[in-house]
Amino acid sequence: MLKRQGTGNISTTNQETPQAVYRFSFGPWNIDEGADPFGPPVRRPEPLAKKMKVAKQLGFHGMQFHDDDVVPDLDTKKWTEIEAEAKKIKKMLNSEGLLPEFVAPRLWFSPKTIDGAYTNNDPACRKYAIERTKKAIDIMNIIGTHNLVLWLAREGTYIRESKNARVAILQIRDAINEMLEYDKEVIVLIEPKPNEPVDSALIPTIGHAIGLAYTTIDPNRVCCLVETAHAILAGLDPADEMAYALAHNKLRSVHLNDQGGLKFDQDKSFGSYNLRKAFNQVRVLEEYGYGRNGEWVGFDVKAMRTQKQNVNTKHLRNSLATFKFLVEKVRSLDKKLMGQFISERDYEEMDRYILCHLMGAKYTG
């Protein structure tokens, strides 16, 4: 169970930072077929069992799941079928020595959620979204995790006048309260994104997610997940979003990738576009001692459409390698020299030192 928030009596200075402990995960969707809005798939689908074997071979510790990754065609199945299929996935995880990080209800595919899930203007559709989420919680418990991720994909508007935003936010709050009441151990992780698929999301940033958490019946069990690309799409620095969540003791997972500016969600390999931004994300996690409380490092990256079938996992290998490289870069920073720059307020020289450090160039002072 999470520690209570806002005790206000824990000093954050003059304490040695605990060593970070990293566990890595990715989702089955990260080994994809290369389809995009302008073209069909270019690679064959890989079976889930093979994706799990790849995870183990590449050095990952766990898998992320949507509810229908565990139980395909979930809406058409009876509970006995759902339970049996979820137990089968649990057995597959155990056989590979992998852990499930989270389950997320996929609430943006159904015809019933075209106008949103928890904020749909049709009460019957809102009810469907709640019932589907409860099924996801049941699946979560069977495969062995307490983490339920909410990517509020269609909780927003294309036309602002189509919804009362204040009421819609309260509808999301009420939905989360139902989850917290349904399962006394579930940890809800809100994953914000400012746009896409909707034009304007109701919960676009980590600040919004954390604000929403404090309105629920159990704020200690409502946390968040920061995705690199989503923060960049909001015009924000992912490292600052992570730091803000950590200041509230609410960062339970990260989805690391990269993004080439304010465009569609690219999910590029971690560090491939802006290595300095990637470095600072790792630095924030390191300075906190991330992972010591069971937090995860997830990668949400897509293979380039140009990749052939036999090299369709290099983006995962590369992202993990870049992360580990940057951990060493953070840990090998000259802390005494960094302190000197801060003391002298010589941030130009600090900037030069960081660039030399990242490039592997000798810093001569």
C-alpha cells in the first residue's frame, strides 16, 4: 500500500539519495505491424507468446497489457471464458519469469465509446465504460498486479460546446471512485495526453491528473504515469512532469519514448530525437532513487515502418540500451564540479560540461 501523502514532516535536504532500482516493461502493441493512417500493415502479427520470449531475451522484467491483450474480444465472452483466458496468460508470464506491470481498459475501440467513455453524453455508454473497467480490474487481479492504467483517450471534445467540461471532469472522478470502491487494493494510474484522438483532452497534463486524484475518495490510490511524447505534445518538458509527480509521491510508472515536436504521437525510440531531454528524464529518476518502491520503467515505442520482420524489435533493444547508457552518464557526473557551478551560478560552464559529458568529449574547464 502507498504511503500517505502530504505528511509535511519529511526533510528533502542533506539526505543521501537511495540507489534507484529499475524494472523494465513494454506492451505487446510495441511489437507492431507497421500500419499508419496512410498505409496498411507491412509486417506479420507476432503471437503473444513470442513477444514474451523476446521480452525475456532483451532483458525486460515485465509486460504491460490492455484488457483485451489478455482476453481478445472481451465484450463477447462470458466470465468463465474471461477467467480461463486470463489464467492462461498468467501461466505464460510465470513460465517466462515475467511480471505483469498493469492492465488498462481499452475504452477507445468500442462503438459505444465514440463520444467518450466515462464522459459520454449517453448514460448507457457511460455504464458500459464502468462495467468494462470492472472486468479489467478482475483481469488485473487474475494475472497478478494491482496497477490499473487509465489512458483517457476519448475523454474530451472535438467541439467544445458538445460537453460541459466541469460536469465531464466530475464524471471521470465518479468513475474512478467506483473503481476504488470495487477493489480496495487497486492503484489507478492516470496517463494524460493533451490531444489525439480528441482535439482537446479534459485531463491533458500530469498537473491535471494529480489535481483530479485529490478529489477522489482515496487520493493515496490514485497516481499517475508520465509518457515522454505526451508531455512534449503538451509543450512541456517530460523531466519536469516526472519531477512534479514525484514531488507528490504519485509517479508509479513512466512510458519512455521520444517525440519530434508538436505533431502526431510518434513514439520514437527513447533518446533518438533529443538526447539531452532523455538524459534529464533519467537524471530526475536517479536523483529520486526511482524504483525502490516498486515503480516501473516502461517503454512505449514503435518500430519504424521501414523495419523488416526479422528486425522488428530493435527499437526496444535500442531504447533499453540508451536508458542504461544515460544512467551511467548521470551516475558519473562530477557532483563536486556540479556543486561548484551552482555555487558560482556559472550555468554557462555547467551547460558546456554536460554537453562534453554526453558526447564523451574531454572537459578541460
